[in-house]
Amino acid sequence: MEKDHTHTGTYGSNQNQHISHLENDITFRNATTADIPQLKDLFRDTVLTINIRDYTPEEVADWASCIDIPGRLAEQLANLYFIIAVDTRENILGFCSIRHDGYLHSIFVHKDHQRKGIASALLLHIENYAKKNNIHIITSEVSITALPFFRHHGYIIEQKQQVKANKLRMTNYRMKKIL
């Protein structure tokens, strides 16, 4: 797998018309174990703040607790292509990860940086990585909250499903995109 995939700057409209409001001076780089504390906070805060509009308080609390499973995030960093978007102060604004078989494991944007093009930029990064690595189909399990975003980017629903977060079962959608 490609290990260093750093890009500084914004994505202009000629690169991807969906990324029009991206903040300046954002760097995309591989996540490291030093990023784990920020990644945990970002995930937890985003799920509890953003996903609450589509899930119950019990569901988001259970989902957010998944990040506290010992060693889980370090294992993901070691086994996935895992990139982050950071600002000039190294604050993590979002992250995205994909397995070598094309399963998009995660995409999250900080609760205070929603709707600024960061998720679209991360997804474009992942899709370009997939193409370079001969991955022709990306699949993912997408929350109710993220469903409109993925539809907008050409992903189609394969199945509505109930999946276990930590202890509770919740609704999400299995989606795919052919590259």
C-alpha cells in the first residue's frame, strides 16, 4: 500500500466540482498513532453531536463508545489506508479509511467543520487511491446521516440493514460505487 500521500492546498473546481467551499491550507496525510487522541475525540464528538439528528441518544452513545475499545484504532491505522485532513496547526478536521479490498471503513468530519467540502475532499482522495490500486468497486456501510452525502457522490444503496455498533443494533445502508 501507498504510505505517504500528502497534499497541501485546496481542491479547485477543475479537480472536483463538488468541493467548492473547502477551507484554505488544509493538508491531507496518513494518520499516525500520535493522532489517536484527536481521532478519538473527533469521532466521539461528531457522532454525539451530528448523528443525534437521525439516531436515538442511546444509539449514538453506544456507537460513540466503539472508539474506546482498547487497541482498535491502532489496529485500523496499521491495516487500513487511513488519511486525515489537518489545518495549519495540525488540528484534525476529518478522516477517512479504506481496506485493500475496497471497503470504505470510515469517513468523519469534525462537528465544527461540517458542510465545508472536507468530506468530499477526503472521499476524492480515497477514490483516487482506490483507482491507483486497481480497486474498481468501493463498498461501505453508511449511516442515515451520511446517506445524502454518499448518494450525491454517486453511491447506490444495495441494502438497508440493522448492524451492531457496540452493544445496540442500529439502521444503516450498505452502499457501493463502481469507479
